[in-house]
Amino acid sequence: MSARYFYLKAGLFFAALLITMSVDANVSLPAIFGNHMVMQQNSEVKLWGWGKPLEDVYVTTSWTTDTLHTVVDQNGNWAVFLYTPAAGQTHEVSIQGYNKLTLSDILMGEVWLCSGQSNMEWSANHGFIDSEKYVKDAKNDEIRLFHVVWKSSPYPCIDLDGEWVKCTPETMRPFSAIAYFFGKELNEKTGYPVGLISSNWGGTPVESWIPEYEIKSRKELDAAANKLPHFAWAPNDIAYTYNAMIAPLLPFTIKGALWYQGEANVDNAWAYTDMLALMVKTWREKFNTDFAFYYAQIAPYMHYQNDDGVKVRDAQRRALEVIPNSGMALMSDIGDTADIHPRRKFEAGHRFAQLALNKTYGYTEYPASGPLYQSHKIKGNKVTVSLSSAKGLHSTDATVSGFEVAGEDLLWHPATANIKKDQVIVQSCEVQQPVYVRFEWKNSVIPTLFNEAGLPASSFTTYEWWHVKHSL
């Protein structure tokens, strides 16, 4: 065989190989990147996907003349980092490999992940107060929605089902109502486009949203997770929804996360504070950003057993102390004590929006919280309770109710209470040497203590019930 013939045959072979590669190998993207998406403005955003090993990938955008180049690695992965501009106009992103992908109608704005269980999932299809009125008015091109389809997995997934859509009456109807109302108000008050990612599943405990190794490596949390009952309507295995509905989003750049969950953790409420803090810590590490985290305190509900419901509310209150850059939206006065799914979704979304506007966007004229326990002092038989966010503290009843005190014997007695600015003076003739004080310590309550913004005070107790030994 002559050298000329050899090189001709080799050239034909490699040409055929390139043709085959261009046919069989296509650069591709995860579902979270698509037409009509919102990208976090003024940020470094990771764009990633898959292709043929050694395939050259070129990325261009409409907001810069730069061309980014990378090469698909031996495992078929590629990634580049884009520096996004401020909100203001629509954009395109093109990805060129053996094939070409173009993402169009992209907005720069604020991206929020909205997650949890059924109260976050609840949509107009489920029905809430005035739902049809809000559906009719839901057209807004500056709000984009991404609904993550229910899936669970014992192992982390690399992609999920879902697509970005513009907000219309048709797309808003099956979407999280709380997320929509939050995004609508955020858009109206800031002027920024808003991207909402709804990833939730009714009935799921917090454990299912945390990576397995994070819980299994912590003996007490692992034991607490094993106390959860199994139900037919949702996975409660550790990490199953995290693996399929959060992991594929990582590390998509977000501004913050909203969380409405806790009803499924009444059976191990003592561990909830640590579980929630662990989830936030892990998500922030995986998303590679210290995003804002705002969560709802679950509403009172009469059918919880014992005092399990109020214990979850108290665990959520205490989580504020261990989760940086967080806030809690109180829902006790807009709940329905006979229904675990309160239908006042507009008000719930509004409270989330005011919380974010205050703490994330600096609009301090909007209230961030209702009154929260801060500290207490005991003098004689009187307990002086100091509350934060308590300006204009008042009771809607003639008397201040809901307070109890106990001595070392832990026998609780109703107490009289008087408001003095942001403090409440509490005492009971039945307890001459008070040691502990608590407020609205019931699963089902009708709040009567509010601040001037009309936000209710959170229930609390100074007795450290979560340290009591549990039969694990």
C-alpha cells in the first residue's frame, strides 16, 4: 500500500467519523435552560450541558460580543460561566457544537425557587379564595414560570421535566398560587422581571429534600427521620425529592428560596430546627450562593395530635436563630383551624413578598415580621417578655390572652398579661415563683396579639422541650 493511498483512506475514514459524530452527537442542555427563561441579573451564571467527548462548544450571547469556548470532557459534560447584564430587554444565547441551539426571549431579572409541600403546591386548580378573579388577571410577560414535574429517585438525577413559560391565565392556573402572588408583587414593586421555579410535592417531609449522606452522617437526625410514618400520597424517604427535583437544578443561579412545609413533620418536631438548617446549608453549598431563605410558619390546625403542631411552629421560630439570611412569614391569622390547607393564598404570597422586599431589596417600609419572642426577665411573680418587631403591639380583645406560666414543677397556669410598649408583663396568682412562660401553646389558636402592621405574634415557650429525650 502506497503512502498516498494510506493517507487518502485515513482521510476518508476521519471524514466519515466526523459526519457520524455530527449526526449522532448533539450538544444539549438541561430543561432549566430554555426559551422564555429568566436569568439572575448582574450575576455570574453557570451554563452547562452535555455533548460528545472532545467536542468544541462555543457560546455567544446578545449582550456581549465575546465568544466563550470550552471542550466537552471525557464524561460528556461541558460548562461555561456567563456574566449577565441588568434587567431591561430580551436576550438570546446560542450554543454551537456539532449542532446549534438558540435560546430566545430570555429576560434578566430575579429568580426565586419556591418549594415545600401542599400549601406551596396549591394552585387555582385546587381552589382558593377569589381564585377565578386572579386567574383572569394573570397575564404578565415579565413573570416567567417553571413547574418541576413530580418525580422521586433514590439517586441524584442530572435532569428533570419542566419548561419555562410566560405567565398567562392558562399557565398560572396549575402553578403555585403563593409563588405567583409573591412574584407578581415583587415585579410590581421592584420593576424587575421575575422567574419562579416551583418544585414542591404535597405530603413530603423535610427529610426528603435533603441529600441522604447529610442525614445519615448525623445519628440523631437519622433516627428522627426513621420516626416518620409512611403515607400513600407522597415519598418520605430521605433525599428522594431532593434527588429528582432539586439536584438537577444545581447550580442554577437564584436570588432566593421560599419554603412552605412542616405539616408532614409533626411526628418528629423536635428535630425540625436542625433538619431545616441542614437543608438550607446544603442547598446553599450546592447552589454555590448564600441566597435568601424565607419560610412560612405553618398555620394552626385543630387535628394535630397532642401539641405536635405548635411544636413545629416553635421549631420554625427557633430556626431563625441558626439560619443566616432568613426570615419567617407568619400565617396564624390567615389560616383555617379546620383545614390544613388555608385558602387565603393571596395573603400568604403577599407576606412572603413583603418579607423579601424588606430584607432582600431594602424596601424597609414593608413589614418583615410579626412580634417574635426575644427575651424575658423574672422579678418576683412577674415575667417581663420582650418581643422584636413589636412596634404598636396591641390585642384585638379586651384583655391579652394566650399567656401561661409555670414553676419548676412544669404545671402550666393561665396568666394575666399587660402590654407595655414592646413588652408584655405576665403573672399568675397560682405561680409565685415562675420559671417558664409560654404563649399560644396550642395546635389550634385564633391570634389576638398583633403589631401595628397587623401581623400576628408567634407562639413560643421558654421551656426547652426539644431537649427532652425521645424514644428513638
